[in-house]
Amino acid sequence: MKRYYIMVNDKPKGPFTIDKLKRYKLEKDTMAYYIGMPEWSTVEYISELNELLHVQPYIFNQYKKRKQLLVAGLFFLIFFGLAFLVYIIYSNTVIANRTLESSVHLIY
């Protein structure tokens, strides 16, 4: 059974079995080595470790983008909804003041 070493914070850690490496979030550029290799290599080029890569499936990336769009849309609606409310309140206040001023002029 092969024992693997990986680089964590620029320091070699190990030896690990594949089962123990499953606890780590291996990225494709994580450096790894096992006895018999000519030199250290990235995990993406070691076939048995390539299966352990921490990669989000495509569907989760799409869900994340849709969620971001939904949040942005909600902020947009809230912002412009509040701006519209302020406009309505302001215009009603102006109309009420003009009506009040014109009725005052009619009295005098």
C-alpha cells in the first residue's frame, strides 16, 4: 500500500494512506509525493489522488450564481421600491401644500 506525502503550508506532511487523505481538502495544485516517484507532483497528475480532489460539481456552481442573481435582484427591488415610496410621499406632500396655499389665497 502506497503512503503519500503532501505539502501543507509549504511543509511536507505524511505519510498518509488514501483513506486519511480523504480528510484533507486537496486542490488540483496541492503538491504530493509517494516513494518511487522521481519528484513531487501536483495531485491532478497522480491518478489515484485525482479522485480525491475537492472540486464543486457544476450544478453547485450554477446554484451559487442563481442565488447571487436572486440576492442582487432583491436588493434592486428594495432600493428602487424605497425610492419610489419616497417619491410618492414627497409628491403627495407637495400637492397637499399647494392645495393648502391655493385655498388660503382664496380665503383672503
